[in-house]
Amino acid sequence: MTDIILGIDPGSRVMGYAVLTEDNGKLIALRCDVLRLAHIEQHSDRLNVIFDEVSKLLSSINPTSCAIETPIYGVDPQAMLKLGRAQAAAILAIKQQKRSVEEYYPKEVKKSITGNGNASKEQVAYMLDKMVRLPDEKLPNDATDALAVAWCHYMNIKGAKTRKQTHQNNKKGGWEAFVAENPNRLKS
């Protein structure tokens, strides 16, 4: 089964989303866009729109997994509160459809793509352009951020499958494998 990953960069004014999949070993961004909410005056109304739009996205793309960035810092506490609520509205939409969602910190996302958790947005966008077939149009920053979240999740899924295969292929596990691989460390 082909993985289809929905990545979300939450925001109360602009929310980025991206759909990432693999075709014959090549990663493809099926959709990368933003949901613009700044024109909606009431924050609670924005949250309702986020919930509804994420629910529609889930129904239309039927992802195999979902990933969302976790907001962790900000200068304005009120803005951070609103950002956390936006993330919660998206997570609730995902969970209401009985789907799993993984959260990733910004540094973890950047490190998975560039090898540097302190990379700039430009460095992340440059690397994604080299590794993923992107839509022809220029992507808004929030859509690129959402694609980065989807990429990070894809790498974690790929790594988990590799670890599982390695474990299944290893007939010995735990202490038994350690003892067999390190006979010189045993005391008589």
C-alpha cells in the first residue's frame, strides 16, 4: 500500500497543508496549499473553519497517516495560545475521523530534511525542491512548512519499517543477541 501523508503547519490566520506520496521510489507533493483565515474576525469562527476544512481534506484525499507541527515558542503569549488552539482544531478533525496523527517539533522537522535543526526556511525549501517533485507554482511558505512536516513523518515511517524488518530478520533479540555477539564480555 502506498503511503499518502497529510502534513499540516497549523496557524490561526494561515494554515499550510500538503499531501505527500511516493511513486516508484520518487516522492511527489500531490497538493501544497494554504487555508487563509485572516479575513475571519472571530478566533472561534476561524477554529470552526479549520476543523471543517481539515475534515473535508481528510475525506477528499483519504491519507494513510497525518502529521502536524507542534508550536513551541513565540514572543506573544496570546498568539501562542491561538496557534495552539488552531493545532487542536486540526487534530480534533483528524481524530474525529478515527485517524492517527503524529506531532513533530520544528527542529525535528528541519533536522530530518537538512540535517540541521536550526536550518532556515529557505534551506528547508531548497532541500525539499531537490528531494520531492513539487507543483509548478511557487509554494507559499506555510505550504512548504506543511510539506516539511509530511516529509519528516515519511522519514519516520520509513525508518520504523526498516527497524521492524531488521528486528524480524534477527532470530535472536535482547540479551541473547548481545551475549552471542559479545562472548568476550562474559565472566566465567
